[in-house]
Amino acid sequence: DQQVKQNSPSLSVQEGRISILNCDYTNSMFDYFLWYKKYPAEGPTFLISISSIKDKNEDGRFTVFLNKSAKHLSLHIVPSQPGDSAVYFCAASGKSSGDKLTFGTGTRLAVRP
Amino acid sequence: DADVTQTPRNRITKTGKRIMLECSQTKGHDRMYWYRQDPGLGLRLIYYSFDVKDINKGEISDGYSVSRQAQAKFSLSLESAIPNQTALYFCATSDRRNLQGANEQFFGPGTRLTVL
């Protein structure tokens, strides 16, 4: 049972435009949602997170939006840069799951120059 | 300056062999994790340890065992490797004192394991 889903395996965007990566979840008990970025031959690195009591969190070019009623979150990257090309994982955690992270399957973003 | 290191980075082995993957961290974190990544399946938790005396199974622990030798070291063993254990393996750490509560985890660079 996939509790965290990323339905788009890949996304291609022109440099300078907005990239929107989506994530859906099924467990309403999750307390936090995180986005990780992964380059080839490296481990995932933390990008941004959001608490379930908020609907938006912004950090520079990266903004995460949370819609609890729809059990949906999205990561916006504006403007997109070629260095943003990577695999992005959505993850969720909560006290009900012992603070463990549950990851989505990832979306590969390609930013075209 | 690597805070979470994994050895080896690449390993090719044969079916039935015993393999150990090692993870060390200098972050001073108490929590450590082992994940595997397979194409199209994301990261799945194998084992986790919240301190030296606390080790727990994750969602896919069958065929694996772990040892937490010290707060800074967490090793993963495949007692008798099989081809479907071919994957990327990641170690991660987190700090229970993270007041933000998101349980941000810090990952090592990964070990690519191939079982022939």
C-alpha cells in the first residue's frame, strides 16, 4: 500500500520557467512533509519541509504548498535552472508512524537550457 | 567533508555470498537508518535504530540483518545474497533533538550492490 505517491515519473521544463512537482498521500495522520533532491551517484539531500498545520512554506526559489483536504502537496521551483535537474522525492513523517519517513517513488526533473 | 560515509561505494558479488555494508557518521546523531532504492519504487526502509540498544525492522527487512556497533556506526548484512537484492543502498541519520519535528534525515552517498 503506497501511502505517498508521485504519479509523474518525469517532468521536463524550460530554463527560467516554473517547475511543479506533485505528491499525494493517503495517511491523514502524517505531521510533516519533506522534499528531497537526488543527483546521480549521490545520496538524497533535504530541500524543504512543511508542517501539516501550514499550507505554504517558502525558501528562496522553492515553495511547498499543502492541501490537506485533498491530501496533496506540490513543490514549485521558480525560476527553474539547469542545476535543478535531479530526481525529487516527496516524503512524509508522523508520530503515528514512529517518526519514520515514508517516501514516494520520485519524479525526475529535467530543466532544458 | 562527508558527514555520513558508506563503504564500499560499489560491490559486485555472487549469489549465496555474505556481504556487509558499513555506515559511519560524524554528525553526532542518535538515529540511523538503512534504505534501498529500486527503479520505480523509491526509497524503502530496511532497518532503523534510534540508539545503540534499539534496533527495529523496517518494511523490507527479510534477508537482511544489522548491527549498531556504536552511536556512529551502523552496518547492514546480507547473510546469503540473492539477485533481487541488487539495488542502491543508502544509510541515513537524524537527530531526535530536531525541534522542528520533521525528522529531517541526512543521507550517505550510497552503495551500489550487484548480486550475480
